[in-house]
Amino acid sequence: MIVFLSSSARARYADDVIRMLALPRGGQLQFRYDGRWLADDVRNRVPCEQLADEYALVCFVAGSSDPIPYDLIPVRIARIIRAETVGTSYIFTLAAHAYVSEATAGALNTAISPLSRERLPSAAHAPNELYCFSVDLDLRSHQRLTFDAFEETAKQLSRHKSFATEESAFFAVRQISRISGRSWFGTWPRPSAVEQGAFRLRTGRRYECEVYCLRLFQHPADAVDVQPTHKELALVVEANDDSIQFASAKRSVVDSRYDVKRYVFAAEPEVMRRVSGFRLFLSAEGDGGNQVRQDITLQIMFGGSLFLASIRAIAIGIATAGPGMIAANAAGKLNSGTAVLMIALGALAGISAIFPSFRKP
């Protein structure tokens, strides 16, 4: 198993921790490391796809200003989808998997070898610190698929300075499901699964994206009678292109400790498969405008409709060939050969009119 560490040295690094928690199971996120931060055994396995499908554990390493400096907090289990080198950088694409149990931190500390422990981030700030290394740890007993584990991890992280701010919140995509128009017992929505990093949906249908939000930050004065004014923090959704239309508000204020946000969207019927998606992010009030933080992208593959394409092509073919056949019949020149030729030309016109018109940029 490979361990990936993310720190609070930069705001973007801490944001990656919230992103990993926010992704649906199967959603993908990239981690980049300088070569010197990788253990030799990990670096040597990057060529020839030797790390493909390897299990990984993403952890947060606490900074020097945190209550327990350099403590390792397990965040989420993932699988390595791709590992490659670009210049001196090593880029890993991870697919989010299960959450972790409360016992994962103790098991991880026990499994770290003495050689790796000497190079873990510490107050010495050694130039050869490890942020990616391997351990002998079986993660099967630590996998948790419930949101109780998500909440527990968020609470552990919220005790640290990087996540104890008004601009911080935790969110997780609970599901994307088709809206049936009915709501009663026995009509539970069926969530769509992520396949190879993307949701597979159909055009012409309405879907709902449910996001579970936690805003755990508290002012020191929250425990007394005088309640401070909290800075407004909102969860916002934006489509990658104009093929996705939202029927709900795209901005929802995170105004409670626990909440579920829902975003309704649809794509117009199309005959060709289309790759699209949308972005979820937190937007906090700032002096210079809204600050965008902790964004994730949900990739969507909208399947086309061969039936719809056939109906439209036939209709265009009839509209094209019909008048010509009527005119030829009125002139007494319609025969089987002419009819076949006109039908063939009408079919060609129908196919040519349908498919190129759906190749949107």
C-alpha cells in the first residue's frame, strides 16, 4: 500500500484534503510530488505502469502550529489510476474509494518502517522528507462506506489550524440520481455509479446531485451568550459548458452545521455521446470579492439516443425524397429505379443532416 501525504505548507495542499473527502466513490484527483519527496521503491515503480490499481491511503500531516505537530491523520482510501513523470514532477491520478475507520491512524503508525519514519516531515525540515512511501498495511478492515466515517474524519481535521477557519467547510457528493417525479416510500432514487472517473447519464432526463455539507468551525465566543456574525460561505455549482442546464439555484449558502444541498440539472436530447461535467466549490466572502476554494470536478458522459437519431433521419429522408417522388409520379417518370435512387438520396440527406449537426464544440 502507498501512503500519500498532503500538508498545510500551502493553502492548495490543505484544499486537496477536502477535495479528496468531497469526491464521490470513483471520482479522480491528481497529486503532484517532486521526485525527492518519494521513497525509492515508489519512484522505481512508476515506469511501465507498475503502480496501476495499487491501493493508497491519503493522509494529512499537521503543521508546526497545530495542537499535535506532524501528526498523521488518515483521510481516505484511494486507488492509483495513473502514475507518470513530467519533468522532475511525479503526477499520480487517484480514484477516491472508501473512507477510513477510527483505528486506521494507529494501524498506520505501527506499519511505518523505522527507515521511513526517520524521513517523515518534522520540525527539522530535512531536505529529503518523505511525502509518498509504501507500508505493509491491509486496508480491507479499515474501509468504511458510510457518512459516519466521513463526519469523524472531518471532525479530526477541524481540530487543526488549516481547517478551523470561517472559509473552511467539508462536503461530500452523496449521489447523482434520476428524478422520477414521485416521492414516497418505495420510490427511493437510484444513484448512478462512477465508471472510470465519470458518471454515465442520459440526455433528455432530469437528475439531482445531492451534496452533504459540514461546517464545523466555531468562534471562541460561540459558547457564550453573544453570538458573532459568521462570514457567508456558499457551495456553488458551475457547468463545464452550456450543454448542462440547471433547474435549481446554483449557489447554496452553508448556513448550518449539517446540511444537504441539492442541484437539479439536465441536458438536452442528443443523438451523439457527449462528454461534459460540472464543478462544485466553496465560495467565501472576501475583501476583494468571493474567494473560490476546495473545488472538485464531476465528469459526466451523456449517452446519445440511436432511436432518436433514427427517427429524425427517417423524417428528414421522407421530407427530402417525398416531394421528388410525387413530382416524378405526376410527370409519369416514376419507376422502381428512380424510386430507389430518391430513397437512397433521402436517407443520405437524413444521416448527413443529423449527425454533423450534433458535433458541438
